[in-house]
Amino acid sequence: MSEKEQQPPFPPERAEDAASSRRSGTPSVDQETILVEFGPQDDSDPHQWKRGRRTFIVFTATLACINSTMGSALSANLIPYLQTAFNVPPGPQTILPASLYLVGFVFGPLVFAPLSESYGRKRVLVTGYILFLIFTMACALSPNWVAFLIFRFLAGTSASPPMSVMGGVIADVFDDRVTRGRALMFWSAATLIGPLVAPIISGFTGRYGWRWTFWAGLIIGGVSSIAVFLLPETLASRILWLKAAKLNKMNNCQRFVGPADAHRGSVLRFMKTTLSRPLHLLVSEMILSLTCLYTAFVYSVFYMLLEIFPAIFEGIYGFSRGLTGVAFTMIGVGTFLACLVHVWYDGVGPRMSAKYPRKHAEFLRLPIACAGGPAFVVALLWLGWASRSGIPWIVPLLATIPYGFAYQMIFMAMINYVADAYGIYSASALAAMGTTRSVAGALIPLAVDDMLDSLGIAWACTLLAAISAVLSVVPLGFIIWGEDIRRASKFSSKLQDQRDLALTRSLSVV
């Protein structure tokens, strides 16, 4: 294979260079320089960190994601109070506090995820967290409706790094498929736990004034920020760059270089290749495009439930706002059950790998999503048709358990699948997922009120179930035709060549 053919689909980035040079002894082109790389038993190598340190990283990723997604639904039970405080008339604009936060989730990952792949995870996470705390405080102090909406958008933008970067952090420290999958399980569960907690907080604090809800969010965010500030840098190329800088300082020279130093380019080149990567993957990779379409719809349904739940439990059964918020916790029960299934399935994975050795490892993730799809459809039909005055409130409430189960099964499988499939570019691929689902979560719920007025609760849920049924064939299609799709993709083919080359080098050293 020629040198030109071995080039990746994008100019070599820091994470990829670090991965391919972990064990290689490839010298720099300039014989006077020394390439810094990880040793066989190097404690600075994230893949060799102790279990306690990696557990702390998973805990921090989960906590940060809960805090980030919690902010999206903090306004769920505050609309009547906000309408009174800012003289906002009824209509679609009442959902703007949640929608604009999610619009921030659209733009944030497109910048933060590629930056983290080039300049390190920690700096991006800490910067985003500080800005998030500032804008959450600004929401609590907002003098008018327009200012409040602007601060909600900025808070969502700055809250996006945990959603778009933490998946890359987990991929940095876990090279084993099973352990990485379990770590991503907790992180993906947090995307649902956060919005479940938020209506409870707003339901009970809103009675003391809507500003108290955001002060509570600020306090929770401030406490969780401690773990983020203590998070170590996990990006291999950034660690090696810092290691080279330290050696240069100790030896008063500039001979030591990290893998990324040889590929420093102009700012324009960085903007073109790195910041555009999530969008490039989204439009050019069929696997990622279909995955984004499916997960975006599933995600948007949850934010539609933020409007449907009050219509059911307050409108039909007379629940208070606080109790309506508590009703969301039943979704968490289903999420917990899905996590148990995921842990059990991890034990099945090695046997499936032995049975289907020619399959890519990431395809073994997909049966979980295939099971979650039908459960999602059933849950929506159950919720819609059981929500009527002649049926006890517990019946539609129980429908939220299979809903939470299905939601988590789908997300766990698809997030793990993408992380495995795109490896060193997982942060950009996950950023594309985050962007598309945030667009859907921001726009689709705007139609909830009109949909409920036109169709009613039962038929509205039936419509959502029908769309879900169509999209549920996506993971099954990947199982059947996934390898053909990957072979047809220039990006996936070249990425596999890079993996094979890195594996060959590591085996040659051993």
C-alpha cells in the first residue's frame, strides 16, 4: 500500500496519531528530534490506568451528563409561573425555554467535540462547565422574557460538552469492548436520568418562585463541577504532548515532540478539517445518518412527554405539578431494568464473537436495539389508549416502565455501536448524534399542543408509535446489510486500514 493510500480520510489528528504510535518505534522524519510515546508499562497511558481512577472517570462522566441534561427540562413545570412573571401569552413560545436550550445542544457539539479531539478533553469540559454555571445564574437573574430565552440558549450551548465529549473520554480509557460498553451504559443512562430529575425539582421549587428552580440547578451544577475540575486529561496525544514539553523543559531543548507536533497546520486547515468533521460524517456515512435519525426521534418523544404528561396526569387525573414530576421517575425504573439486561448481554457477547468471528465487534451491540424498538412502540400505544377517566391512573403510569426500558435499550446499543464503529473519531460521531437529536428535541415538541388538540392523547401516541415502528428496522438492517454498507464507505474502509496497521505495529513490537 502506498503512502498516499494509507492516509486517513481526514488529515491525521492527535488522537489517531497517539493510538497508532502507542507501541511503535517509528522515528521522526527529522533525525534530531525524539518522538515521545507510551512505554509497555507506562502509568501515563490511559489504557493502563488503575481501576479506581477509571471508575472515577465514569462517575464524573455520568454526573456531568446528568447535570447537563437536567438543565434542559428545568423549565418543564415552570411555564405558568414564567407566563405570569413575564406576561407571556399561551402558545408555542411557552416551550421555547426547553427548545432553545436544546438548540444550544445543536451548535455546541459541532465545536466542542472536534476541539477536544485536537486540544484535549479536560480543557474543553472545564471551560464549558464554567460557562454553564455563569449562564444558569444569569437565567435566575433574568430581568425579562427575551433575556431569559437568550441565557437559556447560551446555557444549553455551554452544557453540551458532557454530551459530546464524555463519550470520547470513556473511549480514551477503555480499550476492551465489554468494559467500555458498560461504562458507556452509565453515561447513556444519564441522558435520561437528568430530564427525569428536572421536573421533580421544578415541580416542588416552582411554588416558591421560578427563580428558585434555577438557583437549585446552579447549586447542583456547582457541586458536580468539583468532579469535573478533578478529571485527568485522557486524550493520549495531549498527554504525550505534555510529556514532551516537560522533557524539553528538563533538558533545556526542543528535541522531544509528541505525535501531534508533526501535523500542526494552519488555523484555516484546522477549521476546515476538524470542526467540519461531525457534519461530514453525518452526511457521508449512511450508518451514522440512519442511527442519528432513529435516536433523534426517540429522544424527541421524551421531550414531547414533558407536555403530554401534564395533559394526562393533571388534566385527566388531577395530579399536582409536583406529583406529575414524580410520575416521571417510573421511566427511571425501566431504565434500571434495561441496564441489568445490558450487563447480562455483555456475558453473551464473547460467545457471539466466537460464533460470528467475521462480524465486526460493534454489530454485536445491535440485537439490544432490535429488542428495544418493539417495546418502545408498545409503550406508546399503552400510554395513549390507557389515558382516560374510566381507567385508574396507575395503568398509564405503568406504561412508562417499558417506555424507559425501551428508550435505554435503544440508546445503549446505538451509542455503543457508534463508539465502536468510529473509534478515534467517536467524539465527532457522537457529536453528530447529539446535534441531530437536539434539533429534533427542540423542534418536534413545538407541535405537541396542536397535535393533542387535533388528535387527542390516544391518537397522538398512536402516530408516534407508528413512526417508531418504521424506524425500529434500522438496527435490524445494520445486522443484515451493515458490512456491505461499511465496505462501500471510503471513510470506514480507511479507518479499518488504520486499525489494522496499528495492530500490526503493536504485534511487531511484542
